[in-house]
Amino acid sequence: MNLIQRSQAGDEQAFAALFEQYKNLVYKTAYLMLDHTQEAEDALQEVFIQVHDALPTYDPAKGAFTTWLYRVTVNYCHNRLRQRQPVQAITDLPSGLLSDDGPPLEKQLAERAMMQQAMERLSPKLRITVILRYYAGLSYAEIAEVLAIPEGTVKSRLHQAIKQLREVLAPEVTAVTSNEAA
């Protein structure tokens, strides 16, 4: 009997092991969607409470556990985003990160900030598609299953998102490289 089956049967130790096995997947997805450490930590707890309550209804014949878990996580995060105040800034970088470590760190931070700003400009539908494909590494079919949309829609959204990201990032990258040359 695997962890999922044991958890479905009420084995709390198996559920604890399931949590340990998948907590990073949930946290990373929540952080990428919510852009805030504390909210991602809250999401991790809330998603696993939902998973615990809904686990008896999970049917492996309908899809992989990870796909089901992504769906629960994405739905939770979408609900949190709807409840947010308009435009919440990303400000939760660890303290001390901007120390005298020199240009490589500054460049990394600048690139990260540019990407975050570009991602924030994407619609939620495009953004989650990019997150699931490039950060979570899901296939088109898995993304389609998680988001309950056709695979062609996934491809179309990714195409749109990449086009928009390129449009936003191209002037920024040119400005950064021009400043470095000066």
C-alpha cells in the first residue's frame, strides 16, 4: 500500500510523509504565484489542510497525484490573488542581501527584478501557465489537466506570454547592457 492509499485510509504518519515529499512543490508554486514568502507559507499549510480533507475523493485513475496537487495549489492561490488589495509589491528579499558583494550579485538582483516585473504584467492566466511550464517543469498535457483547459490553449497561452515577456524585457536588457558598457 503506497503513501496515498495509506493516507486515504486515515494513516496520519503516511500523510506526514506525503507532506514531506510534496511540500516543496506546493511552496514553490505558491511563492511563484503569490510573490510573497509569508503568503506562500500560509498557502502551504492551507493547501495541505485541503488535501487532507479531500484526499478520500482523489482517484488515481483520473490522473497523477502531483497533477491533482498542483490543481489544488493553483486554485488556492487564485483565490488568494482575488482577495488581495490591488497591486502588492514584491518586497520580501532576505535582509542583508544587498551587501557589498559586488557587481555579480547586483546583476543577478537586477535580472530577477526585471523578470518579476515582467511576470507581474502578465495576466493571471498567462502567468500561471508560464509558472507551471518553466518553473514547475510540467508538460503541456499536465498543464492542461491542472488548469482544465485544452492542450492547444496551453500552447497558445505560452506563446502569448513569451511574446509579452520579450516585449517587456527587450528594452530593459538593452538598458542594462548599455549601462555595463559605459
